[in-house]
Amino acid sequence: QSPNCIGKKKSMTTGEGKLRREYDTLVQTLLTLDEEERLQLMDVYSQDILLSDLPPLELLTEEHLEMLILVETGRAFPVSLLKLNGELITVYTSPKSSIRQLQRSVQVATEHKEQRSLSWTKGVWKNYCLSFEGMKLVDKDATVESYNITKDCQITFARRHRP
């Protein structure tokens, strides 16, 4: 196993169907809320010990909720992103996720941590790409597992070379 990865792969657990039903119920509930109710829910959500780690509701997408279900069922895992300033951020991914999906997870986790929106397309991804063990993850359709990224690995940003 790579020196940038620790731990063993977690076996799949049961309960994915139940989580999926809870997710569907949550989505339906969110769609029926008016603005005031949504703000109240966001307030409760931000104060809950288990939910306070998650992105704000306005950043929480169906894709992100799907990833949370995969994490809960043992089919997704955390990786660490070492930012250029030396800060570590936890990002969740699955073996079958594309690099494009990993980039989206990085965006959500970073914006949640920094409490602000960044210019990803014109700023970050234009000048940087993700990297793992010195290899630039430039094929956005490649999977996480094709780069041998597993639980508790560390990814970084690397400068793109522009001609």
C-alpha cells in the first residue's frame, strides 16, 4: 500500500436501502419548504453535532447526498486534501468516482471550510489540478481507483503546465 495511504478498506455494510429512503424523504421535504422554514432548518442543521460537519444546505447537492449514503454504507471513503497553505481538508470519494466528481467534492469541502465561494473554473482548475503521489490527475473521466487512491490517501494541488 502507498505511503500516502493508511488503514484497510472497509467492507460494505447493510442499510443502503433505508438510507436511500431517508434521503428521498429529505429531498421531498426540502422541496416543500418556504424560505422561512428553510432558514429555520438551516439554523438547526448548523447547530447539530452530527450535521454541523456537512456543507450548508444551499451547497448540499443530490450528488453530495449520494456520496454521504456511500460513506454510511462503507462504499466511499475519506481522503485528505493538502492545500497549498498547508491546511488539510477531508474529502469523500468512492473507487468508481471520476476525477471530475472528486474535483466537485474538493470544491464543496473547500467552500464549506472557507465559508465562501471560489472561482473554480476560471481560477483554480485553470491553473491547478489535483495530484496523487506526484501524478497529476488530468484525465477527468478516469476513476479514483485507476489512480490507486484509497481510504486515507492524501491528494494535493499541482500547478498545471500551460504551453
